[in-house]
Amino acid sequence: MNLIGDGVHNFIDGAVIAGSFLSGDSLGIATTLAVIFHEIPQEIGDFGVLLYSGLSRKKALFFNFASALTSVFGAVLILLIGSGFLSLSKSIIPFTAGGFIYIAGSDLIPELHKETRPSRSAVQMLGLILGVAIMLSLGE
């Protein structure tokens, strides 16, 4: 189930990246960075799940990489059909932005509230500010 879910997730990520590049290079770069920063910890977690399920490191790495390749198929599909339908890329972007906002609001921000040490809270706030600053700099 982990591999199937991750494959679908990566397929959508690839489609989103390709759709954002159809809308513009700066949006494509911003989306790519956002996807990369969210994929790295997620793929490490998936690798751990595969190891815990009994796969060897080599097999877990292979299957994790294979599920990551579905992002290429998602990107190719959008680039093939999306270039003929500009409205397709304009629909993908708001859908993706809403997904990221939902994830942040429902999963990430509540986790931040669990931290009570001021020093850790300051680091978290700095991370949020840095993320917003990066996205703003790419948009100009």
C-alpha cells in the first residue's frame, strides 16, 4: 500500500511541476522547490517503512526509486496534453496551492504548537519566515 500510494503521490507531484512550468518559469521553479523540500523527508519515511516491513536495504531503495519514477510519467503526461490545453495548467496550480495550504493548516501547524521551548519555537518561526521569503523572491 505504501508503494502504491507513494507512486500515485509522485505521479501527481510530477504533473503539478510540469503544469506549473507551463504557466511560467518562476512558478515552475517555486513549485519544484516546494515539492523537493516536501519530498525529501517523505521519501526517507517511506524508505523506513519499507525497511520495517522486512525488505532489505537494496530492495527498499529500488522500490522507493521505482515509485519516485512515476513523477516523470506525470510530468510527461501533462507536458503532452497540457501544451494543447492551457486551461489545464491554470486548473492544476490552484488545486496544488490549495493542497499545500490544507496540509500546512491541518498537519504541520498543529505539530508546531506541540513545541513549548522558546528556542525551538524561534527556530520554527525562522524556518517559516525563510520559506515565505524564498517563495516571494522566486515570484518577482
